[in-house]
Amino acid sequence: MTAPYQRILVAIDCSDESADILCRAAGVLEGNTTGELHLIHVIEPLALAYGADVPMDVTDLQSGLVKQARETALEYARQYQIGEDRIHVELGSIEKTIVDKADALGVDLIVVGSHTRSGLALLLGSTARGLVPGAHCDVLAVKVQRKDKKTD
């Protein structure tokens, strides 16, 4: 039998679905008194998201995004008694930054949300699918549905 997970990195996007992903990650550690959760939210630099030729200085905008994301991540963390030192809000390529942080922290599981996709979104791939090849630990993709869409 394998040892239980000890250190889990939970990748959240600060949307409503983040609570579901965090709940699932906490469930993995249930009964494990020595395990710990870390949260990560990655913001792609605006130059990466919109191409290198952004015609204005976006430093203030990006700083605001980081501050807002940190505040939201803190709200989620409080629900699970996750210390502020285990909340990571970073700028960078999403998959690479998550994998690099997982390696730096020595985690043995990355938990990430995975949305049901169709059409063009299938061709573009997802963060969950992008993490698996580069990760040096297990990856748990929690299937979530957008809360803004009604289900029948």
C-alpha cells in the first residue's frame, strides 16, 4: 500500500468552482494530521495573454490583479485553516508555474479543476491536461461544471 499524500498543491482560478476543487483536495487529506495544503493561483502576464506588443504600461493593472487574486485566495484558505505562507499568487505561464512551484515545495499531488469542454476548447486543451506531462508527482483533475451554466 502506498503512503498517503502529505503535501498537496491546489491550483485555483479564484472562480466559484475553486471551492469545489479545494474541498476535494481537503478530502484527500481527511484523517491525515500531518498533511498540508498549499494554494496557487497563476496570473498570465498581460503581455503573454495579449501578445508582446501591449501598447501601454500595464504594471498597475497587473499589480491590481495580483492583489485581488491574493485576497480571494485568502478567503478560500481561511475556510480550511491554510496559513498565509502556503498561499502562492504568481505571474507566469500557468502550467509551467504550477509545475515549478510543485517541484519547489516537494508536493506529491497537484489538484486542479477540469471543465467539460467541447468544440474549439477541446483543440486548445486545458490546464489539467497541460500539467500531466511536466509534473513530477500525481495530478488529480477534479471535474467541475461552470456554476453560471444551468444543468438539466
